[in-house]
Amino acid sequence: MMSLRFYNTMTRSLEEFKPIKPGEVRMYTCGPTVYAPAHVGNYRAYTFEDILRRYLIYKGYRVTQVMNITDIDDKTIRDSSAKGITLKEHTQPLIDMFFEDIDRLNIQRAEYYPAATEHIDEMVAMVKKLLERGHAYRSGDSIYYKISTFPKYGSLSHMKIEELMAGARIDSDEYEKETASDFALWKGWTEKDGAVFWETSLGKGRPGWHIECSAMSKKYLGEQFDIHTGGVDNIFPHHENEIAQSEGAAGKKFVNYWLHNAHLIVESKKMAKSEGNFFTVQDLVDQGHDPLAIRFVLLSTHYRQQLNFTMDGLEAAKAAITRLRDFKSNVESATGSGENKAVNEAIEKAVKGFEEGLDNDLNISPSIAAVFDFVREINSIVADKGLSDSDREEVLKILRKFDSVLGVIFVEESEIEADIEEMIQKRLEARKNKDFQTADKIRDELLSRGIILEDTPSGTKWKRKIS
Ligand code: AMP
Ligand code: ZN
């Protein structure tokens, strides 16, 4: 059997995946910079990371994922001050929107979402360590990373250190490869920053963008972990700088596998907040599109290929999801007797095809093709002979397994279940507070939706009314 392989940006080759601790994966996924709403291009990155996470879980790994929230950087400060509001007033609604979007795109929640503004102490400690170890120096009120002290600098983006401008300094968080230079770890306060500053042992100021990810990954994943991801635009300077900082401070290898997704483009241009050519998930929902169709578009192109986002693609995704859900209903209502050998064969073939694709650097197209072949084969068995109870359960079990990665078939059901559980909790609370009127209202409302509640010694259970 082939094992799981990833294309590692560091070595520019396919490598077999071996986690540091058997059975466990620790991964860091660069999250949103909350200065403007996240757009569909950003969600391509988060959907790729979701497929990665879900497939690792499918393979039996225990996953610890961290996704940072960059709520302080040049752009968040620029935009909050332009609006005349505090940094928090600017970023909080955007953070709320982000979580709403990932939920409706059925992106599984990471274990941790650390916000940069809540980890200033960790960043200060790391900058101090870099000063101590001779990788950083002070200039005025700011502190910079001296890239000439880190011979590996440039290895991720495959730049030669001789090409770098020795000794030049850059203050902004983002810059081009051509201007690679000593970058800011700590930015001394200037008037431009207004009320945004921290009084720390490094002085009055704020962190640079890159140190945020180094400090927060160390806190939640340790000095060394398995996988780090982001869009290709993160390779330089962001991830290059993260490596210099983390390895410079710890004196050991930071990350084993670097995975980067290609861009989502519109009319052959990268979708970007700065280009103004973007739309959000909400924009598409307002036009009547199902968020899960957006999810399907984002996941169905291999993550290292550019994805051209079109309305036709969205329609095709809708049709694909409908076909999968119709298949599920068809199987659920199928009856018949006797085990059918052909069902087992179809399952084995589908599992093999599904895993071969995803094992190969998450190449999802053959996996999706395997699922659709399975749909065709089982549908024809159902039409021909029907399905016995045990065959039906086997087919549904495997479909659920595929959907634990795809996340588009069984979603509605689980959403409804979560909703019912929430109402049951509210009813219990109302009863605890002796608010029987509200409690009864909730029971009646559920009943009108065909849900019957049963209070048992081990808690409230629910079942569907059979009509
Ligand atoms: P940002 O909010 O700009 O820090 O970006 C968050 C994530 O989205 C990063 O991993 C970026 O590389 C990624 N990203 C930004 N634009 C696109 C795009 N058009 N297509 C795919 N990924 C993107
Ligand atoms: Zn980052």
C-alpha cells in the first residue's frame, strides 16, 4: 500500500509523511489578517488546510492545528486609524465574520485560534532570545533580525544569500524578494501607530508581523512540529522569516513539511484584498449560492494548481453535491434481500481510488472520480436488485467516511442535530430556572418539527416522529 506523501516546498519534492510522534500531527496554518473581510481566495487556503486536517484524521492521526488571527500589523493599524476607531473595534467584527464563514463552509475548527494581540509577552520573550543569541540588533527604538547571521536564510524560497542586500533594513511587514533585508521584529512606536502600542521591556512599540507566528506556534506546538502551511504568497518573506526567527531562537529545526497552496484567481489575476477584485462568501450567499457549493469548488482542484473561480464552476459544484445527496437518499430507501458480492467489490474499489488520490499529496480529483464511479455502480445495483439491510449499511458507512473528508453530503443532518441539541440545552436551563413556560414552548416547537423529547434518568433524549 502506498503511504501518505506531501510535496515539501523546502525540498521541492514529494516526501513520505512521517510525524515526529507516531500517530500525532501538529500543524500550524497561517490565518487571516483581519483588516478587511476574508475573501473566497483566502478560503481556498483554509479549505485546503481543512482537507489536509480531515484526511489526516481519516488516516487515524490525532491532529493539533493552530491558526493564528493576525489582529495587529501594518494594515490593521492603517485601516482602523483611517476609520478613527480602535484596533479592536476594527478587527472584532471581521473576526466574527471569519468564524461565521468557516462554519458555513464546513471547515472544521482548529484546536487553537490565538490572536496576536493576546501573545505580546511571548513575542517579547522571543525577540529577547534573538538579541541574546546575536541574531537581532537594535536600531533606534526598533529591533531587527540580522539575516546574515542565519546562513540558511533563503532556503525555503530558494534564494541565494549572496543575492541579498547585506545590511539593508526594512520596516514594513510585506516586501518583495528583490528587497530582502533585515526585517523588523519589534517596531518602536511612531505617531502613525496612534494608540496602538505596548509598554514592554523592549520599549514602547508593537511586534512585526512575522514574529507573531513564530511566538504563537512555539507556545501551542513547541519548538519543532510537523506541518506548516499557507498560500504561496506566504513563502517569502513571511515563512522565510519565521524559519529564521524560530530556528535562530531555538537552535533547532522548526518544521518538517512546508505545504503551500496556489492562488485562486479571477480573470487571470490573484484574488486579493489589495487588488479590489474580490468577493466574500457573504457576497455569494447574497446572490443565492449555497456555501457548500463554494466549499466544493474550493476543494475540488488540487491545492497546488491555480484555481480559476467562475460562476459555471459554482453551478457544476451544486450539481455534484445534488447528485451525491440524491445518491444517499436512494441508498437509504433501498430494500432487498441477500448479500450482493458486487457491493463489496464496488466498496473496495472506491476506497482504493479515494485513498490513492489523497495519499498522493492530497490529489483530490481521482478521489472525487472514485466516489462518482461508486455512485454509478451502486445506483445500478440498487435499480437492478436493490440492497439488503447489511449492504445498505455498508454503503452508507463508506459514504460517511468519504464525506468525513469532503464535508458536503451529510452536513445538513448534523447541523439539524446540533440545533436540536442546543434547544434541548435551553429547555433544561429554563426548567432549572423554573421557567416552565419557556421549557414547554421549546418542547412544542420541536414537536412541530417532528422531534419528540423523552426525559430519562440519563438525560433528555430525542427521536423523530414517524408519520
Ligand atoms: P491574509 O489574510 O492575507 O494574511 O491571507 C490568509 C491566507 O490566505 C494566507 O495563507 C494567504 O496565502 C492566503 N491567500 C490570500 N490570497 C489568496 C488567493 N487569492 N488564493 C489562495 N490563497 C490566498
Ligand atoms: Zn503566519
